[in-house]
Amino acid sequence: MLDVQYPDFKFLNKISMKKTIILILIISFSQNILGQHSDYEKGLVKLAKIYKNFHFRSDPPTNTYEEINSISSKELLKAKRFISEIVTSNNKLTTTEFLKKADTLTLKNLYIIRGINWNLHEAEAEDNFVIIDSLKNEKTNYYELVSCYYGMLFSAVGNKNKPFDLSDVNFTLKDYNLDNDTEKGIFFLKSMRIFGTMIWGYINVPKPPNLKKALSYIDKYPKYNGLKYYRYSDLNFKDFKITTDKRNPKESFKKYYINKYIETLLYHSYCLSRKKKYKKEKNNLLLESILRNDSYWIYTEYKTTLEKIFKKVKE
């Protein structure tokens, strides 16, 4: 009979058990690491949720401000202050404290908060922390960060301050930490995008258009560097790409925002053209604004309209 040496199964079982325990520990450790998020990341999500719920019309309850203050991350101190003001009705966003361009960290934080906010509006949203990781690592154009900041700011100026009236406000752009004509142009065009939406409905919805109401809103527009809004013309900066719709690829900043600005100017001109008493004011708008500069027509869908207007002016 053969003398067969069988293995020590107890020993093998011990080895197998050790490997299993080690594997379980590795998996458990990995899950624990992945499941942990910093106070900074959790603070971003909390601010984004508050922004989503209260930046449009609704007034936040008192404990919302306590919730904002409870966020412990030092990296979010200025973002907390900004979001706190954005959700407040009759806020102070048109004061120099907020009109001044924020530091780069705060600009990036608010860009991420806006991205989370967009995600929160989806019926089947992605994990918010995946969004944070993606946007943190994104090599975002600095000018897009600046654009995001003033977009959030002026949206809240329009949404949370009723009745709208900035007729006594003069935006002095040299006072807002804006480094060049590009940043000043961003400030101007983002603000005018919001102010332009305030008259859009009066022009396009009622039949006939409510021109009197539209003009009453235009009369409440602010001044820029002491001049009427339509006299701002320092928009000959180099174009850059920006996200204007989360569903679409990045597109030309100037093509989108100059087009919207020209639309507002044309609406204003249309309102003034209805009555003879506004003839001088209408001519001032046409001749002192960028409308007469055909080099800007490449950015707008109203090129044909402008060609007709200025053909008549020449005649």
C-alpha cells in the first residue's frame, strides 16, 4: 500500500482564513476612505443646497443662517458670506464689498457651488462629491470663474430686491478689483444680461407690447462710470469660451452676451421709436452705443435688423 502524505488541511484553512480577513480589512478600509469627505466638501454641498432653495424667490428661515455659520471649513469663509447675502431679500450685493471681484479660491468655490446646484436640479442627479471632484480638477478659464461670480451676484440682485430700482446707483468699475477691460466687460455684460431680462416679457408677451412698462424699467437701470448704460463701449477684448447652458458644450462668451446686450439696446430703441418726443433720445442711443459699430455685428443674430436701421440713419 502506498504511503500517501496528505496536506495539513487545518494549516491551509488557517492561511485561507488569514487571507480572507486581510481582504475584508482592505475592502472595509477602502470603503471607509471613499465614504469620508472633508468639512470643505461637505460645506460646499450644504451651501449649494441652500443656494438652490433660496436664491430665487423664497426667503430662508432664520435657522438657514445658523446652518451657514456652522460650516467649519476656513476655505469657505468668503463663500459663506456671499451665499448668505445672495439668499437674503433686499440684500447688499450692490455695495462695494460684494461688487469687488473675489479672490481666486472664492471664485473657484462659487463655481463649484453653482455646478452642484445644477446637479441638484436633475431628476437623477450624480453624486455631489463626484461633481466636486470633477470641478476641482477642471482647468477652468479664470475669466469663466469671474463670469460665474458676477452671474450669481446680478441674478440675486434681480431676484431678491423688489421693487427693482437702481436708478441712483453708479457702478464705478475701477473700484471693483477688476484687472483689465475683459473683467470690466464681464461685469458689464453679465449685469446687463439680467437687466435685459426684466424688459423681455413686456416686449414679447403682451399683444401689443407694453412699451410704457418696459421704459419704466429701463429708467431704473444703473449708470456705469457715471454714464447711461448704452454708452458703455469697452468691449473689444479677446473672446473666450464659457458654459452658458449645462446641457451644451462651452461656447463664445461674446457671441452669447453681446447678442443679449444688443437685443436689449434694440428693445430700448424700439420703445423710444413709438413716440416723437423720444426721437432725440433714440438717436443718442443708436449713435452712442455699440449698435453703430458693425464690427460687433458678427456676434449677434440681429445683423440684418442693424443693417436696415443704419441704412435708414445714413439716408
